[in-house]
Amino acid sequence: MKTLILTLYISTLLLNCSNSDDSCEWKLIEPVFISNDINGDLINDIFSENNDKLNDIDRNLLIINNEQELSEIYDGENNLGINFEKYFLIGGKFQTSSISNEILNEALFKRDYNSTYKYEITVKQCSECFTAIGNLYYWKIYTSMLNNENIELTIK
């Protein structure tokens, strides 16, 4: 029964996307320009191997909408300079096969017809590096226009 419901749901989505308008296309949502008011060094420290609290979290993608959610992943100073009434923070970590790999690009996309979001990270794989499994950390700030917290993380 679950398979039938899932098949019907996917079929409905595909039919909705077969129209000729652009509501089915993924649209890029630009991040906020990091001004001097925002403490980028502190955010880098939060999303790093130095943050034991973050490293204990099993989720790879976090959406932080307020100071309370920030305190769930970080115990230190929380003077980020982010006005959470206007902005939210997307960040996290994911495991990589080599700590020499690097993030080339991060982008948030929205599909209008069903208000779905995806956060896409492109990773440059190091071809002649030692295999040393580790984590890559990332973060970006966006305006508070996200109407749900369901974002699919895609790592390429």
C-alpha cells in the first residue's frame, strides 16, 4: 500500500512538472553578503572540527533560525551579528573520503510549484591525496524567506 501511495505521489509530481511554465525549475536563492557586522570568524569556528557539540550531532544539514537553536550546537560566545528576525543560517558538516577534498560551491535552490528546497554542495575531490576520512564544514546566511525546514542536502 505504501508503494502504491508513493507511486501515485511521484506520478502527480511529474504530471505537475510537465507543464510549460518555469515553476518546475530550481531557482537559485542568493546568500546574504557578509558585512562587517557579521562575525564570520566566529561562524567558521562554530562550523569546524573545534566544536565538539556540532561533531556530536548526527545531522549533516542544520537550519538555525534563532539564538536558542544556535545554543543547541555551540556553547561559546554567540555574538554572531546575525539578526535572526531578518536572516537564518544554514550550516553543517559531512563526511569526506579525504580531508584534502574541498568545497567548491554551495547553493540553495527552491522549486516554486511545491515549495521544495535543496542545498547543493559541490566538492573537489583530491585525486592524489592520502585517504584520511574526515569532515568538511560549511555555512551560509540567507534572508528569512524559507517557509519550511525541509531542505534536501545534495553533495556532488
